[in-house]
Amino acid sequence: MKLNLSLFLFFAIFFMPMVCNAKADFLLDRDVVTIYQSAFDLKLEKAGTQIKKAKNSRPDNLMLVFLEHYTDFLRAFTSEEKVAVDRLEKNLSQRIQKIHKGDKKSPFRLFLQAEMHLQVGLVRLKFNKQIAAAQEIKKANDLLIKNKRLFPGFIENDKTLAIIHGLSGTIPDSYKGLVNLVTGLEGSVPEGISMIRKVVENLRKRKTSLFYKESVIIFAMMTLHLGDDKEASWNIIHNSGLDISGSLLAVYAKAHIARSSGRTAIAIELLENRPKGGEYSSFYLLDLMLGINRLHQLNPKAKDDLIRFLKNYKGHNFIKEAYQKLAWFSIALHNDQASASVFYNACRSKGYADSEEDQSAMMEAKSGKIPQRDLLKARLLTDGAYFEKSLKLLQEERKVLDKVDALQTQYLIARNYQSLGRSEDALKYFNRLLTDYPKSREYQVCNAALQSGLISEKNGDVGKAKYYYRKCLGLNPEKYKSGIHQKAEAGLNRLK
């Protein structure tokens, strides 16, 4: 049950429940509102101090127990440091027991337990503990289903069920038997997106809803990653009124969607101007994001960001990817193969290969093959949404690049045409790849089938779209298989 980490991160961060009605044991008072905002801003030390103070005045408020868990979860998830993860795991059982003893007439009793199990499961997935993670997700799913039967009008329950339904709709058929045996997950992509849309619409009607914007973020993320609609995703988050002036998590979400929707310059601006100060907990992943976005611009400042990330970050994932990007920097900006080799050696020896990004970086480093400079520059420009610049470079160097790597050259030309709205030209090059390299394990061929399916779906040709999605699922790329297949399965799910 291996799903895209970046996708988990967005969903996991905003799994805070949307509490609206005060109950004896689950009271949303001013203290709870203030603590939640501190945690969401990633002022975790401040949140911890506020929780201790609030307990003195209202020790029976079980919302404070959940907020203790939530701050520990955010620290573990954003830092990935072992001490933070151990603390989260150690305290889970006793906190669950306290919530379990709460008012049985409150819809928050089961809901909060489900959130806690789910959050721990998502942390375990980051560390490649897939069976243990699936067990926690199953507990969360079962609690949410029970809670929905008991409290069918509790709209907050649908926030989390929407995500579970959406993700379950992306599991390839070949794995569904095993996954359902372990987790019992059911649902589809359209069902999940429809459900979260209704949650957002419902909360929008409320005069006061502290967690409306977080629901909007979930909606935007599902639209991006499961609905494959980049523009709609950006419009959702950009028009939401999301305040990024004081929240590192809000900056993270908006910058990710900006980059994913082809707004590299906006992503850089958001990350450069993010709130800073000693009151904020460390979130070094933002340095990595900034470095990668700058690299896509071929900006010399990218190296400083990547090195700063590696110097400070003590977590589990993304280390190999950072060294790979430093190797790319050396090649693309300075044609320095000696420095690139040093960074590739570090990529092989340091970090872990659990995320798809780290796995890809490791495979490239082990291959010993140094990317051709112009081809790498074109790829980076394409990833940064500088399509015309990339296409111009590819066309100018076409004769040379075809001899170096015809597959990669044709793929990048197709992607640029696709992004520039020249879908027929893109399909021509994608189909050439599928014809010339029918059994290739290069991810570009598998993704060519996926992108052909997306173009066909957008054009309203359902038959061709299904054909390409199934062709994609029939290929077995060495890199990015999980992410590409997930999107193809989501496409088939949308067309059912």
C-alpha cells in the first residue's frame, strides 16, 4: 500500500477535526481555538505551553488530550526525527483510552480516536512500515464508519472519509484484494472529491467555522492529486482567502500547489517570504522545496538552499533526493562532472530509499551515468513550467540529443507540447514512444501512456482514455511506478 509521500503530507497535515459544537467532555473554548492556531502555524512549543495552562483551568476537556497528540504528530511528521516519532507512538495508547472514556453521546469521541489512529498510520508510512500503517488506517476507517452510522448529520466525519474514499480509488486492481483484506477500504475518486466538496460547501454556510480553510486545502489537494486538475486546484486555494502570513503549514500547502500547477515563480516567492523566527518549529523541508524550485529556474541560489537543508535536517526521507539535485546543479549550471560525482557518491551512501524520489535518486546514482547537460537543462526547465525555453533548447540541439538519448528527448518535446496546449503534437510524440519502446522500463514510457490518457479524457474520448490508462498500468517502470500507476487508476476510476 505504497502511496505518494507528498500526497500523504498534504492530507496528513490538515487532518485536524473541525469542532463546532461544545460538549461536556469535548469543549471548543477560546483556549482550544488558540492552541489549535498555534499548532497549525507550527509554533509547537508555544502550543505545548498553552495546553499545560489550559489543563489547569479545565482538566476535563478532552480536546486538550487530542491537541497534545496533534502537536506531537506535527512535530514527528514535519521533522521525521526518531525522538519525535517515538514520543508520538509511546503516548498513543493512553491518549486513545482517555478519549474513549469521553461522552458517548458526542460525535467527537469516535472521530478524535479515528484521527489519532490515522495520523500515526501516516507517520508509519513515511518510514515504510506499511503493514503497521495499514492496521492504524483500518482502525480509523472502522471508527469513522461507525461514527457516521451513529451521527449521520456530523459533517466533520465526511472530511476524513472523503480522503479515505479518494485514496482507495487509486489502488491498482492487482493490489486491491490484499489492501482490502488488511484495511477494508472502499470508495472511489469521484466519491471522495464529491464528499469533500460538500463538506466545504456546508462549512462555508456557517457564520463561524475555524477549520473551513483547512477543508478547502484538502479539497484543493484532492483536486490536484486525484482529480488531476491543476488549474482548478490552484483556483480553490488561491481564492480561499488562506492567510499565509503566519503559518508555515499554509505556506507549504500553497507553495506545493503553485509549483504543481506551473507557477514556479509564485512558489519561490511564497517560500522566500515565509514567516521566520524562533517561535516557529523547524520545517527544513521548505528549504529543499525552495532549492528545487530555484533549480527549475537554473538559479545559482539553488545550491545554498539544498546545502542548508542537508546541514540542518535530521529526518528520514529526501536526503538522497537533495544530493541528486546538487549533482544536477553542478552539471546544469557549471558542467562540473567532478562535483556531480561527489554528490552522487553521497547519494549512494547517505539517507534512505523509502520514498519514490529517494529511490529514483539512488537508482540514478548507482547507474554511474552522468546526465547530458543540455538534456538535463531542458528537463529542469520543463519541470519548472518554462516550456517554451525548454522546447527551444531541445529543437536547437535535436540532432545531438537524439544520439545521446532519443527516448528522453522525444518525451520532453511531448511534455512541452502538451503543456503549451498542442495536444495533437504531444500525442504524436507520446505514441511514438509507446511504439518504439513498447516494453521499456523507463518511467517516461509509462508516463507517456498516462499523459495520453489524460489528454484523451480531456478531449472527451473515453474509449481511448481507458485504453491508455490500462496500457499505463500494464507497464512496469523502474522509477515512479507507484505514483504513475496511482494516477492511471484514478483516471479509470473517474471514467467508471
